[in-house]
Amino acid sequence: MESEPAEKADPPKRLPFPPLTRSHILHCSYHYWHPLYRAITPKARLIPLNEPFLTYLRSDNIVLPPEDNSRATLADDDSGVYSFSDSDGEEAADPSAEWREIHAQIKATIAELGGKVTPKLNWSAPKDATWISATNDMQCRTANDIYLLLKSSDFITHDLEHAFDDCEPEAEAASTELPTTESSPETLDTKTIPYHLVLRKYFNLNPSLEFRCFVRNRKLLCMCQRDLNHFDFLFPLRDSFRARIQSFFDEKLKNTFPDPNFVFDVYIPPPHERVWLIDINPWAIRTDPLLFSWKEILEMKDPTGITEEESLEEDVVRLSLNNNNNNNNNNNNGPHTHQPSIEEEKDSSSDETGPSLPEFRLVERDDPEAYAFSTPQFSAHKLPKEVVDASRAGPGGMKEFMGKWQEILEKRFQEDQEAGSSDEE
């Protein structure tokens, strides 16, 4: 007797995100939105990048251009082990020879912005690579500081190799105008994206005053801390911060950003009278929801009492209804009775109930879930502890760190070879 086949498990239900398109990803690129919001963002300069520089960033080995009196380089030899050389050793080829203008522009921009900058690419900053920085943050004083951060960051690699992952084809009627390229989003790929290096003037940003805000259907839905630690002083300020962010969104972003759904980060420095736009992120699973979950956000009621899934269904129904009304109007020459549209009915109901305030979530002192946030950020992207400790060693600076890094890598290479030999035996 044959056994009955086991029932197939239902596939997991996909979160009701709207289709993610290349246009939306490009709209969230710094080089696209910065010209629109220059007056409300911290001071920054954008440097267009050419193919030789992008090839340098994509390469596996780390080779830094020579500085004034030293040859601080990491070169890849035949064994695959990085090596350090200075003015007393063999000189490595200068990688910046193929992008002299960009190298000069980076140095000039650092000087223009006061001698200290923080770098990022179109979408990501190399926050996961601060372990390699002498200051253990993203503060860069030289061009080589910038190159070292960019080449050590998985986030930058994602920008270069996976910017359009999970994107769906553009709608037939959709179009976008990008200020720096004549190509349509559909014809762009990671090899033809107009990449830019963004250099922001360095300032001491207090992470407790940076907030992530979620916008759905051009309505500010919710917001939360970006730094996942408890801060007592934020709670008395929550209502005033919520009002300032709401006003900032209504006046600056609501009707100017091209997409109805997006995520933006703001900074409200003391005396908390001005809101700065820090970044704009895609409405997609790749954007960290921090104190929320994406399921929670997508199912959250907006000020009109409608969830994301209901809104997507409603848009289809409204489009169909409007088309039918237009057809009826075209075919009917006589007077007719006006029928309210779904949008009008929705507005009427929202007037009766009144809008709700966007949720503003902070890390509570005694919230058990807050303990899960104590894991260091980007820990999955960091190197082992001994490398981090070496990077913090002073006062030898970067040269001493690179020497220690070489010793660590050579030791591991030798251990791998010994392990391989024992396996063969």
C-alpha cells in the first residue's frame, strides 16, 4: 500500500512591499536627492567617480597612494598575503596614477571642508569598517584614510555590486529623470550607475539625536531612534521632536521627493530648533527598521486608518473605478448624478475620526527587548578582536597597525598551509 504524500507546507507569505524598481533605488542615491535638499543637509561635496577609480575600489588588494615622506602600502604578493612597504623597501606602483584628477580633488575637498571629512558612496557609508581607522570612527584627514575605509567596507561593496538586487522591471508608463545620466533606469546596471564619492564636513554628531522616519503614501507613519541605547533625556523631548519632524516632513519632503514611500534619517542637534536631513533610504527590506519590524510597519495603520496592503488594493480599485467613470462620461451625453469616488469616501471617513499621530518609539529603560540591542553594530562585518585591538594601538598610528596586521595575516597563512599539509597526509 502506497503511503499518502505528506501535505506540502504553505510557502511563507511575502511582506506586502510595493514593487522595488531601479528608479526608486536611484531616487535614494545621494547624488540624486542632495541637489533637491542641499539647504537642509550638512555641508558636503560630491565627486563623480570614473571607471579606473571604481576598478580600484572593487579590487581585492589594498594599495594606498604614496604620501609625503612614506610609501604606506599594502600590496598583494603571489602567496595572497598582504605586505607592507615604506620608503626603505621596494616601492609599489601608485594606484592613483590612473585617477590623478579624482585624487587631487579629494585632497582639495578635505582642505576646503576644514581638514576633516566623513565619506560615503551613493547609498552607504563605510560604518562597518571603522575598526581599521586610527580614530575608530569615520573621521578622515587624508585621502588614504578615505581609501582605506572604502576598500575595507562590505557596505561599499554592496553599493558597487548589488545596488539593484531584488528590483523588478519598471512599469511601462513609469519614467524618471536623473540629473547626471541620460540612460534610463532600465538600461543601467552596477557597471553604469553614476557613482559619486560624498565627502561631508566632519562634525561631532551626537548619535542619540539621530532618528529614522518611515513614510508611506506620503504620510509620516512612524519614527524611532537610530542609536539602539536607552537615553533618559529623550523621553521629555519626544512630543516636541515628533512635532518638529512632522513639520519638517510636511514642509520639505512630503511633496518634493518623487516616490510616495521612503525612509529618511534626521538629526536634531541642540538647542533642538533645527532639523537636518542626513540620508534617504529605500522603502525595502534592505533598509534596517531598527526598533520596529517591517511586518509591523507594513501592517501599521496610517493617519487615515489604512494599512499598506489595503492601500495597494485600494489603488487598483480606484484606478479601475476612475477608468469606468471616464468611460461612462464619454459615452453619456446627458446630465448624470455625481458618484463619490473611493478617495472621497476615504477622506470623509478620515475627517470624522481625525488623524492620529505617528508613533515615536524610543528604547525604554526596562524593556527586555532592549538587551538584544547591546550587540555591537555591524559586528558581522568586523574582523577578529586581535585586528581591532591592533587598529587601536597608539601612538604608532597607521604604519604600526599595518605592520601588526601583516604579522596576523602571515601567521594565519602559515597555519592554513600547515593544516593543508596535515590533511594531505
